[in-house]
Amino acid sequence: MTIAISIVLILVALFMIVTVLLQSSNARGLGAIAGEVASKMSKSQAKAADAKLALGTKIAAGVFVVLSLLLWIIG
């Protein structure tokens, strides 16, 4: 049981890392190297994509916390 929860926990952590990295940055810095997302998509589509990524990050963080606590209780 702990192995299955650990595997799911690792997958959730990787998903959370990817969603955080895909979110656009408001600051100028390394995000400027990748190019402008707004130039290829309309601003409303970019905002919708950022909103979905933010929601995915929040859900993944919640699942991560619950699985971590469950693993701590079981283990």
C-alpha cells in the first residue's frame, strides 16, 4: 500500500512541477528568453491557459498534501 501511495505521490509531484514551470511569469527575466506567449496567442487565450494551469497546480498541491499525510499516518 505504501509503495502505491509513494508512486502516486511522485507522479503528483512531477505534475505539479510541470504545471508551475508552464505558467507564464509576470516579471521580465528568464521568461523573456522563451519568447512572448502573447504574440502567438490572443491575450484571452493566454489568460485562460494560465487559469487552467493555476487550477491544476492548486489541485495537485492539495492531492500532494493529502497523500503525504496519508503516507505519514500509514508508515
